Amino acid sequence: PPRSGSKLMACPAPIHLLRFPQWQGSDAHAHLAGGRAAAAIVESVLQPSSVSAVPIFEAENSCDPGVDAKGQSQCVRHLEAITRQARVARAQLDELPPSARVFTCGG
């Protein structure tokens, strides 16, 4: 955001803030607290016109099967939680008008 003297100013255009408190499926409590704290700071500075948050999902498996760019099997930590979050975020974004300006923050 632009600075005016020593204070940060809110963005003058309407913005929707999409909060991601969980970082890529992490279940570490420090990461969850850090994501929430980061989002709270951004929200207080940006002062968005609307806000939504992607919920935290518990992963049933700590390591889900995945495939890398070479087609090799890899362990993807909490892939199920990550894909559920992406679906929820997409549904929230689909509810906004096409002209909406979106700022994402969090974990």
C-alpha cells in the first residue's frame, strides 16, 4: 500500500481479501498461528471492502500419493487438505463479481 508519512494507508479501490490461514496443508500449530497473524495484519492495513476465509482442514493421511513432473511417485503432505482448500477458495471466488480485485494472504 502507498505510504503517507510513517503510516500505511488502505488501498482506495474496493478489494476482497481471501484469507488462507493454513499453509499448503501444514498441520504445525506454529504455521497455523503465523498464517492467521499474517492475514490479520494485512486485513488491518488493507481495510478490504469484503473478506472470506478458507477453512482449515484436517488431513486424514499425512502423506498422500502424488506424481512429480517426471511421472515418479512422490509423497505429497496433506494433499487431500490442499485440494479441499483449493475447491473452497474457488467457490468463494466464483461468488464475487468478475471485476473484483482480490488480495490473498495467510499461511
